[in-house]
Amino acid sequence: MRYTIDKHERYVVIEPLRELIDGEAANFLKGEFMLRNTAGQRNIVLDLNQVQRITEEGLRMGLLAHRLCKAAGGLFIIVHINKEVEELLKVLHLDKHFTILPSLSDAEDMIFGNELHRDLLGGE
């Protein structure tokens, strides 16, 4: 599967370069999320700029990423979501489980705010 990874000090951006997140793509992305999380990355941004549709497996992949990041004290953020995918999340009442923001800069602001909060509380 084609994708890009943009690594930053406190977060990583993963962008699938395809229109459909199906079972195959979801399994691949799950592996990436687990690898990044195991390597100490607690903040992951999923950029859906090119994604037009997501299957049930893709939704489950997002829930896994959310749980991994949350357990590590970080954030899983989805950016550049299209209306069709956003409506699917709302219909399934999953929109409340995800942090959905319009842009990477908004995601970066939220991550740095969360990291600052963790640092002030004496987190890792």
C-alpha cells in the first residue's frame, strides 16, 4: 500500500495514498500504528486527504489507533476528512470516539497543548 509518513518530534502524520481504506489497507495501517506506538510515538495524525471511502475494517482500524494513543497518554487525530466519511462516522455514532480536525496545523496545536499539559503534570 502506498502511503506517506511525516515524522515529527512529538507526533507522526500517516497519509494513505488511496481512495478506499478497505480490509487490506486497514490491516497495513494497524501494523503501522502498532509499530509507531511500540516505538514510543503516542500522538498519531491520520491524514485522509485522498481517502473517499472507508469500510468497516477501516473504522475498526481507527478505533484501535485511538485506543493505542489514549493508553500512551497521547492523541489520535483525523484530519482532512471528507463529508461522506464524516457522515458515516456520525450515523454509526463513532464521531464522538475520534478527534476530527480540519487541518494539520489544528492537529499540531492540539498535540502541543496536550504535550504541554502532560509536561506540567509531570508525565513522560
